Amino acid sequence: MKIFLIILVSFIYSVDFNHHSISDSLPANMPFSKKILWGENGLARKFNLAPESRAQEIKLRSEMLQLHQKLGLINLGLMGFQMYLGNSMYDKNDRNNASAHRYLGYSTFSIYMTTAGLQFLAPPAFRYSKGYSSIKVHRYLSYIHFAGMILTPISGYYVANNPNPNNTRPMELHKNITTITFSTYTLAFLMTLLP
């Protein structure tokens, strides 16, 4: 008798579940950027780019965010070496490593934007908490290091094209931007390791 009731209840809930749409399982407090892409009338749904079920969306999200984290770790290493080269050039007032610094910067910037794109384009979470969490701190720090990653190549280009050893202000500005960017990026990465 118990088995019959379990099967009956399972059948009733499975039939009822089929009548729900994807929008029924979307979180109410979804961030604006996710609503644009993944909301009920989001671009991914309008252009038929979304998976067929919410379960497939959650699986895709998980895969994208795992790749986001792995590329983030690689980029952290690249940024650390980039900082080492830049600080060495700044401290010694020597531009011997300028070419390596520049090409490493191209790689770092490309991987960074790919990593950011994975997070930005990922489907929404099943739910979003209202309180503070390590992932929310990670997101807030990302606003700072994203702005820094935009400003870093601009200030670096200015320093490279104005090599006046008597005027160190552009180099100091570039160094300050990269220090803030690297620090917030490192903190944001560490936040992903917390529960």
C-alpha cells in the first residue's frame, strides 16, 4: 500500500510539474543583467538560444561558472607575473621588459574578458539570497577590478607612448590602477573559496 501511495503521489506531482513554464522557476530577485539575457522575455529566449529546461540551464550555469573559476585562477597567475614585471620596470626605471610586459598584458586582458563573459552570459541561479554572502562580495569586488581592467591598458598605452623619465606621474598612475585591480581581483578570487 505504501508503494502504491508513493507512486500515486509521484505521478500527481510529475504531471503537475509539466504544466509549469520556465518562468515559474526563475528567481524573482534576478539581477538586471540576467533579466536582459535570461528573463522570461530575455534575449536568450527570444533568439532560441536557451536550453529547453531549467534543469539544463542550471547545468550550463554550473559548467560556465566552473570554467570561469579555472580561468580566473590562470589569470590570477598571469596578473601576478605581470605585476612583477611592471614593478621591476618601475623600480629600476628600466624598459627592457616592456615588450614582454605588453604582450603578457594582451593575454591577461583577453583571458580576463573571456572569464568575465562566462559569468555575465551564464544563466541565472536557482535563487538569489537577500543577505550578504561571499559570492555577493565577489560580485561587488568585480565591479572595481573590471573598471581597473579597462583603465589598465589605457594608462599603460599612455605610459608606453610618453616615455619621459622626468615625468613619473603617468607611471605612478598606471601602477596605482594595476595595484588596486590586482588586489581586488585577488580578494574576489579568494571569496569564491569561502562557503
